[in-house]
Amino acid sequence: MLHIFKNFFFLILLIIIPDYAYAYLDPGTGSIIFQAILGFIAAVISYFYFFWEKVKSFFKKILGFIAAVISYFFFFWKKVKSLFKKIFCKKKDE
């Protein structure tokens, strides 16, 4: 049964596709195709470059915020620690 469908499909393709295209490809056509391929490659490279820059800037913002929070935490921790030492750790000679 599958063999019949393959033959039928092949027959339809032979009927639809003509024998001759009657087309002329001059030398400029090759350069246009080459330019299109180079343009596509350049577009893909620039897309990924700009996408990567956005990803990097996003993580720089996130890491910068985290670094600022950590530095503020340690700054205030030192202040709180010294305050607790003053309040709760009195000298023995007093």
C-alpha cells in the first residue's frame, strides 16, 4: 500500500514540476545571494551580541544591588556590635 502512495506522489511531482525552467542566472545573481547570506550572518551575530549585552547588564545591576546590600549590612553590623559592646560589656574596674 505504501508503495502505491510513493508512486502516486512521484507521478504528481512529475506532472507539477516542469522539465525546463527557462531561467537565466547572470553573474550578479550570485553576488546578490552571497550578500544576502552575509547580511543574514551579520544580523544573527549582532542580535546575539546585543542580547548578551542586555543579559550582562541585568546581572551587573543585580550583583551591584546585592553587593550594596551586603556592604550596608556589614557597615551597620559593625555599628550595632560596637554599641552592644558599650552597653553590655562594661569594664571590670568600674
